[in-house]
Amino acid sequence: MMLLYAIFGVVIVVIIAAFAVVNLQQQHQVAAANATPTPGPNASMAPIQLITGIAVGAPAFSNPIKANPHLGLPVDGITCLSSEQTVLHVHTHLALFVSGRQLQIPAGIGIAPVPPQGCLYWLHTHDATGIIHIESPQLDAPGGGPFTLGMFFDVWGQPLTSEDVAGKRGHVTAFVNGMEWHDDPRAIPLGAHQEITLEIGRVVPPPNYVFPPGV
């Protein structure tokens, strides 16, 4: 009988330890997802304050809500839900330059006019600041790994390649936190306060933005 009690006690200890390890791993995942990167040496020295609701860049694209091609259907496994999700809630900034001229990333990307009240994809924009909202019911993207810029463009319904950004064609130079990105721009991860700059043609120093308070 004493042996059975001892075995039972060991099993309980192992179960408690396993739960503790899983909880610690989840805490590390959340901390990593919300970590704010340091701008690289190529970012402009003077930080630019982003203001919620104030557009950044020149208008260049049609209203993505009216032009939404998905009608609320899943995109890359990302669904369109009636409310914002909070398991992962971080923000990335995207800047787009064509021949040195900054273009707006439009408001309403990832917002579908599905009756009765519309829906939000886990990746979306509320305004034309260039801030991408990642509001997901899970920490990882569908299929594992981080959410990526390619997924955001898929939700937008626009192409993203090394020669084409939302229909603006030419050689694309990409920067992430001021450092040049040499791989496929679609693979750029969307992390907390990540600063992504895509430039077509003439390259200018990538901006260094300051996110609005609380964003």
C-alpha cells in the first residue's frame, strides 16, 4: 500500500511539473510576441510620432472595404470574426515608398462588409497611419510560426513580391526595423512594434516611427 501511495505521489508531482513547464513556455511565447524591437542603424535618426487617425503618405489605393475580395471567407487560415481578439494583440507599422514618395496604407484593410454588422480579420487596419493590427485568438499563425506580411497582403487582396507591391511595380527594397531584409518580403514577420518599410525604385532612409500611446 505504501508503494502505491508513493507512486501516486510521484505521478501528481510529475503532472504539476508538466503544467508548470507548459505555463512557463506560454509566458515566454507571450513575452516574445510582445517584445518591442530596437530600430536598426539605417532608420532615420529623428523619430516620427504616429497619431491615431492621422493619415501617413499620399492616397494611392481604392477603399479596401468596398473592394474586399473575400466576402468574409477565411484567408490563409485567418478567419473574419464579429469582434476583436485578444490572445495576441500587437501592432506593426508598414511604410510604402515609390520613387521616394510615401503612399498611404489605406484604412479598412481586413474589414469585410458582411451582414449584419461586418467582420474583422485577425490582420487589419483601422486608419491610414500604416499601423497593422494583429488581433488573434491564438499566438501563432495558422500552420504555426509568426503572422507575416504576405498574409496581410493576402487579406488585403493585393500582390506582394520582390517586383510588385499592391500593383506598384519595380524593384522592391525592404527594411525591417531599419535593417535591409534580403529574403522574400512575404516572409517578413509581423511583431510588436515592428517597423517595416517597402521601397520601390529610388531608396530613401527608412523612417523611425513612434507608435501612439497605448498602441
